[in-house]
Amino acid sequence: MPVVVAVLRESAEGERRVALTPEVAKKLKARGAQIVMEKGAGASAYFPDAAFADAEVVADGPTALSRADVLLRVQPPTVEEIGHLREGTVVIAHLAPHLGPERVKALRDRKITAFAMELLPRTTRAQAMDVLSSQAGVTGYKAVLIAAERAPKFFPMLTTAAGTIRPSKVLIVGAGVAGLQAIATARRLGAQVEGFDVRPETREQIESLGAKFLDLGVSAAGSGGYARELTAEEREQQQQALANHLKNIDVVVTTAAVPGRKAPRIISAAMIAGMKPGAVIVDIAAESGGNTELSKPGETVVTDNGVSVIGTVNLPATTPINASEMYARNLYNFLELSLADGALTLNWEDELIAKTCLTHAGEIKHEPTKQAIEGASS
């Protein structure tokens, strides 16, 4: 029997992406898979049921879940949805295990083989499967557009009959995928752009996009492409230098985040109080604690001195067509590691499969999650 790949309509509030597109459905069918989709699964991403010629559309989610050998999701399945899955089903999604211990327990107890795509090793071979990078690119792009719409100034320099308008000064904090895309977008809009990151190796990337690297005299090069924790002395030095610099900035986009951990606090309320009236901060890390002291997820805070602090939530869902296209390709490239002639065979010797696995055969396989949920004695 061919493997059955199921896709549901996303149930999380505000989520408009879908884990499968017609393009990827066609590829899966060519690999021998059978596809079952809940009615309207792609509608919010502007992929109508009629576009999925290679899928069987069923009336509701439980029907799709009960037939699934593999479930593809954008957001994590609910505990109720997990209950509809057969033991041994494979789930591939962004699972956020640190935010849903009950969900992880349900996956474990149901003996689901769950792959949390945010755990995927960040290697060259894994780039085509990296959902964090693909969705971060969307986030960085949209964050700058939000900032440009909110800002009371033009981004580009304009020469008019009424005189020359100077370009906005834009600072992008964090030079990961989201930050670099934000830099590129702000540059396309004509702003005067600076990029800041405590990892010195990002200087070349920032400057390659035509932005200036902001050097605050602190280096925090870490492992795995992420920054290390700053010492108290280093943090104080960084904070004072950044506070002085922010006084002349029109727009800040903060992008510093580490999956599974609270976002680093970079901009304090005192720094924001020192910024000029009309300045805008867009914090894309608001959902994970925020890079600024005033950030609130899904809200815009306007301070007494007229600075707007915008805490964004799930920006990829606001660009659902392209975000879904990239996400679906990421999942397909990961699933392709195990799919041949319509059959699914998991190769546990492959580090991409082994290290991305969250639960399997009644066990939590990701050690930090296992320790957090089951304790050191397990």
C-alpha cells in the first residue's frame, strides 16, 4: 500500500499558511504517495481544493487524520488531533516542544514518530529543508514593510521642488536570515541602513548588502551560528554604546532570537526614552519574550516620547502564498530522505532524521525536551 500523506486546515488563530501546495502534491504523487487533504486546507493561502488535482479531498480533519501515515503541518497538531492519529504515524511540523509539554506527552504516549523541523541540524546538506530560514526570510521582509508604513518619514532620499528629503536612518539588530533580508529590503526602499550583530563574522554579510556594520566594541561569537551569552560587563558596555547610537535612528527592526529559548533583551525602556519622537521599532522576537523591554506580542505600544514599539506575531502567515510554497518545499525535501516507490523507510543513521526526531516508539528522543518533561531521573 502506498504511504498516505495527510494535510489539514490549520487551526491556530491567524495562521493562513498550508503545509502542502499543488506543486509539492504533484511531486509526492510522482514518488508514489497518496495524498489526503481536509476540505479547504489551502484556501486561506489562496490554494483552492480544485488546484490539488493530485490529492483526495475529504470532508473533515478527523477523517484525514485517521487515514494518515504521514501528517504534514505548519503549526503543531492539538492534543485532540493527536488522539485521532494511529500509533506509529509520522508527524512533520514546527512543533515548538518547549511551549507544549502536554502535546509532547501526547505524541509520546500515542507512539507517534514526530519530527520537529526547528530541531533540524543547520548544515549545508539541510539548507533545502530549513523551515526556520525560509520563514525567517519572509519575516524580515514584512517587518521592514511594516516599519516603512508606520514611520512618519520617507525611507529614500528624495529631491523635490520643495527641497531635498534626507533618507531615513534604519538599524537592523541581528544578522541572521531575517536580519539580512530586512537589511536587503530596507536598502531596496532607499533607506540609509546599518546592521548590528554581536557576532563579528556577520560584518562581511552585512556589508555585502550595502549596509554599514555597527561596531559597538563587543564580540559574542558562539557555536552553531548563534551568539553566546554576554558577560555582565560586556552587556553594560554594549548597552551604553547602543543607547547613544539609537538617539539618531529613525527605524529599528530587531530580529535576535534563538529557537527554544527566550529572546535576548537588547533595547531597554531607557534607551527607547532617549530616541527621537516618531521613531519606530519593529520587534519580530516579541512572541519569544521580545528584544525590547516594551514589546508586547500582537500590540503596538506608543511611548510618552512618541516612539512606536510594534510587537509582531507570525509574520510569515501574512504572506501565505510564498511562505507556504517555501515551507511545503522544505517539508518535501525532508520527507524525500525517507520516501521511495511510495514506501516510507526511516534511516536512523542519517543525522538529519535522528536529530530532528522529537518522539518515537513511545519515547522522547530530543534530550533537552526529555529532561524538561521527564526529569533527570528518567
